[in-house]
Amino acid sequence: MTWEKLLSEQRPNPSENSKFDIDNPFEEDYYTIINSSYFRRLKDKTQIFTMDNNDSIRNRLTHSLEVSSIGEIIGIKLSKKLLNSEYKDEVVGCDIEKNLPMILRCAGLLHDIGNPPFGHQGEEYIRSFFRNNFKREDKADSKEDKVDSNIFYKIKDEQLRADLENFEGNAQGLRIATKLGKSFFDGHKSHYGLNLTCAVLSCIIKYPISSLEKHKQQEDERKAGKKEDEIKYGKIGFYFTEQRIVNKVIAKNVGTFDTENNKILKNPIMFLLEAADDIAYATADFEDGVRKDKIDKYRLNNKELNAEIEKLNSPENENELEYSMDLTEVVQAHMQKIRKDAIDKVVDKFFDNYEKIMTGEYEDELVPDDIKNLKNICETFYHDRDLKNNAILDSEKRIHGILKYLIEVLRTDKLTLSQFVIKMELKQYIDKVKSVDKYELEWDNDKKKIRGGVIELN
């Protein structure tokens, strides 16, 4: 992979060049993302605390802004380091010092745009909903008796079915960016969603595999004797409906398609985005946990922080109110130190593993141990909270209930007025989806034939 291609300014629709006639296309990407309704909707999606009344607690929107800013800083530092290193000949001439920070700034805003409500648990609830209903469908198909009334539809195509069983916020984000999102150029709506640059789009493909490849991995795990609850779902990069644009447009333009092994490599910039995401959520979630008095301050095994906390109760500080900090401020100050140190270590680790990363051989993460420690604390807390918080436990029933209700509204003709309005809105959305997915759902490139009737509502 080369920086010249990784920083590609090409768009899925190259005819929609510039909205404002400015030199940097990534500045236009930034404008397009922050003006997207899908980006604004992140304000109502949780980060770690559900439906919190404290307006200081993060949500997905504020988290995305923090990831964007950290990513930009990483881009600034790394580009300077590369320009003053033995790799400078690889980056000279492609404006890396200007473009890399801006690409990370945009990708940071975009990286969670496909996440459902209720955080990452929401993803699993959606997956389990479809898995459970597909199991009932298979059971009914094996009998001659009447089909179970809880079966809402049949998916004939293996990959479309695997897409739903492995629902993934990252894949949904790519779908929004390339199809469902709205962007306007010269008075007309784009046919390629937000029509962002391929460099930015490639950065949000965190897992460069399809659900069909994931499905094969899951089957191998079953054959190896793994129990069903041990098999992992999700972690796919794109759905079938976006596979063509990923292979034929994005990967081709940024140079991440490995023709020799017929697979997509992970974009090197994605490693930086992933690190920015980890730094942002680990430090911010810990801050929010302390602010909510939900994380014991001594669970962080850090002598420097614990020493600062001890000073809060020191008698010598009683008359220094002007300069004193409360517990939340002490933790915030320390988290800032951790962020700065982590950013520098991410840049150094990328540089130390530069050749492996650029050839697609690197598989580790870039974040240092301090961030991994914080992640573990926050993830443990998240798990404990799930067990104790009835509102969180109830969210699975709510998501399943919403999906069941919407499908039943589509299937029945006897409706209340509110149900009728919902049905009309759903049909409009379905018509839009049919329009944007017309090529993918009707034409199979491998079999060279129409894929008609892949989805049937009973």
C-alpha cells in the first residue's frame, strides 16, 4: 500500500467534485458529515450510561467529536515524524501533513454513525433477534405442519441472511455513508449516499470481511466443537449490498485490495482511527464513571492518580480553595496526561511497525497498556452494570419488541391510525432501500443472473 493511494481524493461519484470550489476535498467531507441527519442522531445514542439526566455525561455524538480531535492530533504528529524519517520519500508530494489529519478528523466523526441504540449491546440484541427467528423458520421448514406465526419473513440468500445474523454498526455506517445518507451537489441529490472520498470511507472498514466469510468461520468453529454461545457474531466490514462498491471502488482507489490473495487489507489509517477511538472512550468512560460515582477511584492501579486523590483530604489543602480541585477534576487532569502519553506511544508504535502495517501483515493494536487497563476497567464495569440495571436488561426486550412490531405492522391490513402512519413511513423507507439496492438485489455478478425474490414477506 502507498500513501499516494491511501490519501485518495477520489469519490464513488467523481462527477460530484466540489460543493464549494475549495482545494481540500476532505474539508468538504467534514462539512457533509456534520450536516448529515445521521450524524445528528448520535446525540440520542448512549456511550456507556443509558438515558442519563446528567448533561455532562457523554453520548455517541460527543464521543465521536472527541475521537475526531484525537485522531487529528495523531495524524499531525505522525505525518511530521514520517516527513523527517527514512520513509520521507514515500510521503513527499502527497500533502500528508495536511491530508492525513483531515482524513482522521472526518473518519472520527463517521466511525460510529451506524451504531444502533443501547450501545454495542444493541448490536447483539438485533443479531439475536434474527438468529432466533431464523432458527424457528428452519424448524418450521423441516415439518409439514403450519408455519410458526412468529416467523416474519424468509431469506433465501445465504449472505443476506448472514448479514442480519451478524448485524454490525461498522457495516451499517458504511451503508449509510455510501447509500442511505443524503448529500446534495449542484441542486441534486447524490446517488452514492454522502459521496465521501474513498480515503475516508476506507478508514471506517474496521473488519475487511463479508458476512459470508464470517459465516464460514462460524461453521468451522461449530465443527471444531464450540458451543453456540461461544461462537462470536458481528465484526464484519460490509453487507452484501455494499460489497460491490467496497471491492470495485473504495479498495481499488485506495490500494487496499490484495490481488494476489484476493482479499481486502486493513487500511493503515484505520489502525490510527481505532487507537483514537480506544483512547477517547477508555479515558472518557472512566471519567464519566467517576463523575457518576460508579467506579471506585482505587480500581485504577495508578500510584500517581491515587496520590493526587489522597491530597484532596489533606489538611494543608483546606485553606487553598482557590487552587484546589475536586475528585472529578483530579481524574480529568490525569486522564489528559494519559491521553497525551497514549497519543505519543501510538505514533511511535505505528512508526516502529511501519513496514508490517503498510504491507498488511500487522494484526496487533497500537494503544499502550495504560489505555488497555482503562478499557478493561470500563468493560468490567459495563458488564456489572448490565447485571444490575433493569433498564439495560429491559433494552433487549424493547429492541426485539420494536422489530417484531414493525414487521407485524407491515404484514397486517387492520391498523389503527398511528399504525397506518408508521406503515406508510416504513413503506417509503423500503421503497428508498429498494431503489438504492436495485443493482445488488437483482444482479449476481458471480452467477451472472438476476437474484429476484431474495426477500419475501409472508
